[in-house]
Amino acid sequence: MTSFFFELKTLRTVLDIFTIWIALFVAYYIRKNFFSVPLADQISGLPLSIFWFSVVFSFYWLIVFYYTGLYKIERKENFNYEVIKIIKGVSLGLLGIVAWIFLEKLTWASRSIILLFWLLGILFIILERCLLRCLIYYLRKRGVYNKMVLMVDKGERTFDFVRELSHHKEWGLKIIGFVTFTPTDEKEIAGYPVLGSIDDIPDLINRKVVDIVVMSPNWRKPGKMASLIKLCEVYGIDVYFIPEIFDISFAQLKIEKFLDFPLILFYTAPKDYWKLLIKRLIDILGSLTGLILFSPLFLLIAILIKLDSAGPVFFSQKRVGLNGRKFVLYKFRTMEEYAQKQLRKLLPLNETGGPAFKITNDPRVTRVGRFLRKTSLDELPQLWNVLKGDMSLVGPRPSTKREVALYKDWQRRRLSMKPGLTCLWQISGRSDIKFDKWMEMDLEYIDNWSLWLDLKILFKTIPAVLLGRGAK
């Protein structure tokens, strides 16, 4: 039984394929028996056609599910995260199927079957994963499919770690005991037996099952730590450090190798190279398309600005971008020509409650400028900033040097991601939101960033702009 569940990924894969097949056949059955069926759907041998269709697409589903992280086994992952992955995986998988159906002109695949298949696919996969998770938790609590953990020495955070494992037996991590860096008379640590010193580990590994070694580092014994890591490397056993000197609240950590030096990296901004590459490609494609499509509108707005007030068509200003990089941001001019010189007199009227300056009925704004601000058309030239790479389509709005100089320490983290044309603030009320809340929303975006989140923000930007919510 234990060895069987060590092949959990294989089990999940097989169950996912069968579940998707069942969803497709149930969708077809419901469509055929509970709705009026067109003549084209009554082709003889149709179920066989669906069967071969589902077989061919099984490999495609596996690739999509793998890409969306459904085969990354996380022992302590919240089921809510898995549900989100399932919805993304089934939805992305459906896009490929729709494209195939369209190209092959499969007459049996009506819109109602596709919609039913999407809904049932999500529902059935969620039920399958829920049942599988319950079964695995049940078995882990009874000692099946456990990974055996050997603790090395103790520190302040070691006891917190041990306590957390004891409260979550469903994670399947079972502590077999402790070893210490130097011999000790202690019989127990945190309720677990002391099995010897670090010198006894080779014998322990030969006598007992050890899957994972969790070490509380002793920096006075660097040689012994290095020897232990080398030994575990030879034996093929994973080694984890409990960092006693770090108090990390939200930063993520990973090890990177630079030349021959292993370095510990703490980071908060996204570091996934391929996802960031896709984000940049979307930026290039989106900004280039926008500049071409809106070029007639650029000309019309330029004419209106020149007819309305004296001054240049475009307003340019130095802004602060990724990690403090300065760049020139472009907008259509919406204020009088020398509006910046009047800013100091208006600062006491600021309505954002922070460094950013926003007021209702700003006297410096021109007639055309009010319309451009209300519709956000004044931001269109920033498509050029996106194409150049100074900005992204989605990201925290770029701040001025004056604003950044007044940031609190925790607010500066918003500079860790490239500024954007739109963001959570833009779709949630804009100027109606106080400054600190605005900063919190930007950090929430950074901490939860994904390509899917970018797409949702882009789609929600359209109604926000059309309705002019919070625009001043």
C-alpha cells in the first residue's frame, strides 16, 4: 500500500484522464437526452467518435494540467489553491479543444456540449481531487505514505516546527527522533527520543528509514554541518535548514548557484523567468497593437488639445520605475501649460491622504483635459512606455520622485515590480481610494501576481474606464 501511494502523481494522472472522459460523455448524454437534438448529432457511431477524440486529447490535458501546477504535490497546500488550479486547467484545456473542434468542424460538438463539458469537467475534477485528498489524509494519519524525518540539533524555531508537524499529521511527515552536534545526556527533545550525535548518523541511516533530514544549524560547527550535507548528498537524502537567524514574514526563499557559490535568495517580487517572459511578450504585442489601432484617435486628441489651450500636445515627466529606475512618462496634456508651477499652492487641498496628489475639480485642468481624464484617454501615450520596456500593461502605477521620497519604508516595496498602465487601484475606484489603501493593493498584486491576474485586471479595466469610476 505504501509503495503504491508513492506513485501518487501517476494515480492522479490516471484519475484525471478518466474524470475528463466521464465529464465529456456525461455532457454529451445530457445534451442528447434532455435537449432537442439536431439531426447532425444523431450520426451512428457517434460515441465511438467522442471516445477517440477524448483519447487524442488526453495527452493535451496532461500538459495543460502540468503547466497549471496540478501535479506539484504540496503536502500542506490549502485545497482552495488546488480548486483555483483546477478551474484554470480545465478552462485552458477547453480553449485548445474549442480550437480543434472549429478547425476539424466536428458537428457533434455543439455550444451546449462545450459549456456542459466545461462545467462538469471543473466539478468532477474538484470532486475527484477532494476524494483523493481525503483518502490520502486518512492513510497518512494512520502511518501510510509517511516520510520519515530525522531532526538534527535544536534551536528556538525547532520547537515551533515540531509543534506544527504534530498538529498536522495529514501532511505525512513523521519525526523519528533527534541527533545532536555533540554528545548529550538528554534522552528526549520535544517529546522525541535522542538517537545519538551527528557522528552516529551513518549508522542510523543504515538501521532506520530516513527520508528527510531537518537541521537547526550550529554555526560553531561548520565542518560537521558540511560533512552531514555531503553525507546526505551521497545517500540521496533531502536536507532542510531551519534558519534561526531569519524572521521572514512574506519573503520567499530559494537557493541559486552563482559560479561555484551556492547563494540563499530572499525575494518578494515574482522570479518565474518564463511567466515574466510571457508577460513581456504580451506587453509588446498589446502596446504595439494599441498604438496602431489608436493612431487615428491620437491625431484627433492632438487637434482637440491644440484648439482648447496653448501648450504642447504631450506632457512628459520623470517617473520612478523598477527598483528606483528613472524614466520619462508620456501623457496627453490635460492641464494648463505651466500647471506644475502651481502645485505647491494646491498641496494643502490633497484628497488622497498621502504623497500622491489628487483633488476634485483641479483648477489647472482644461476642458478637453477633464474629458480625457474622465475616460483615461490621457494615458494612451504610455503605450509607448510599455513598448520601450519602462512600463508594463499591468503593474503598480508609476510615481513621481517627490512621492517616492515621502514613502514609508513598507511602501517602497511597490517599486520591486515594473510600473503598469493599469492595476488593482485603477479598477477599484482610483482617486476614491486613500493612499495607504492604494499602496496595500499594489503590494497585494505583487504578492499574488500571475498571468491570470493580469488578464483579469485588463478585462476589468475596460468597464472601469468606460464608467469613469474614481477618475479626477
